[in-house]
Amino acid sequence: MLKEQKDRIKKKIRKFLLKRGLVPWIPNKSCIEIEITTACSLACFNCDRSVRQAPSNEHMSLEQIEKFVMESIELDWKWERITLIGGEPSLHPQLFELLKIIKRYKDINNNCMIEIATNGYGRKVNEILSKLPDWLVIRNSKKESNTQSFSTYNIAPLDLKEYKNANFKRGCWVTERCGLGLSKYGYYPCGAGASIDRIFGFDVGQKKLSLVNDVILKNQLEILCKYCGHYKHNYDTERTTEERMSISWQKAYENYKKTKPNLLLY
């Protein structure tokens, strides 16, 4: 009981310090969100994968998923949770072949939860969901429209005077609770960060899991968090159902529509 009380006190103290920006969030290297596709059955306002704002139809290849699984096995990386995300992940054109590859990691680390985060929207999506294997956990948000109460993802802290001296290396709750991000362009401290790189073209995705460490992740956070609306949750809980966008994002989307950034592949 004494240990449990100490743990509760430590959590309360850390929560207090986090709210005041006195300690950083810790990138969670035991969980990962894999953005397997940018295709989606919805186009929600303020999507933090820029599905509506910068639509594309990109997919991670089976070879890239194979690389992820092999790296994880060879490094004996103990993932606690692997989440397949999008876009709408069920719309990956080779989803079932992809799942067979992911299952190879599950067979070695049975304690790892493999889940798919779906919006549950549309007949095609639900038909695919009904055919998924029972070892895969389905996290279904069951959206019914593209109007959702989301954070102001496209209001970049960089564009707001109150964040002029912000420490972006500290990250936000996303990197600690949701874990790392992996897209076709590499590893990131979070999935939202991977989406920022797709639009802005910083090309900071780490191409090898063996090189992912706290120093690399903090350096990525310093670059990416300047543009991420989630970072503002460190100080408030601003949410909206309307499309809102600051100047940095407006320019980035304009440039993306003209010429998509040329990023190195994972």
C-alpha cells in the first residue's frame, strides 16, 4: 500500500509540473502508430493528418511494413501497442497482406496489442471491418460526419506571440500517451508529427529504428511542435468544429498543392 501511495503522489506531482511546463513529456518508445495510408472515407475539418486540407492517396508498401517487423524482431523491441492508423487504415489496398506481416511480430510478442483505429464510416469500411481477424483489436470512433470537435491543429504555435519563447522540445501529451509515429517517410515522436513532415517537407523522419533515441526524438519535436496545434494543449484545451488555420499552414498547403515535398522513403 505504501508503494501505491508513493506512486499516486509522484503522478500528482508530475501532473502539476507538466501543467506549468516545468518538465517535458516523455516520448513513449513502447507504443507506435503506423500511418499505413492517407486515403480516407471522410474529410474532417481540422484533421491532424491533413486528409481534408491536403488530400493524397499514399500507402505504406508491404516492403516497408516488412522492414518495420524485421527491425522490431532483430532489435528485440518490446512494443506494448501497435496501432494502424490513416487516413482510414481499412482502405489500404493490401490490408490483409499487411496484417499477415504484422502478425509475425504478434506471434513473437503475444503481449503486444495490435489495433486498428477506424472512423467506422461508410459501407466499404464496415464491410472490411467485418472481415478482420479476431486477434486484431478494432478501435472504432463511429463517426457520422466530417464535423468533429477537434483541436485547432492548423493554428501553429509559431504564429502566436504567446509561444514566442516556448520550449518545443518538451512536446505534448500525444508523444507520451499515443507513442511514436511511423509513416512511409520514417519514424517520428508522434503520428501528428509525421503528418506535419508530409506537408512541410522537413524530411526529419528517422529511417532506422536502431537510431531512434531520446536525443533524436527531442530534436524532431523542436522542429515539428512549432507547427502543431496539439502543443497548445500544454496550456489550454482549445477545440473547434470550424476550420481554422494560421498563416504558416496556409502557406504550407498552398505550396503542397503546387509541388509536394520530395521526402526520402523509410
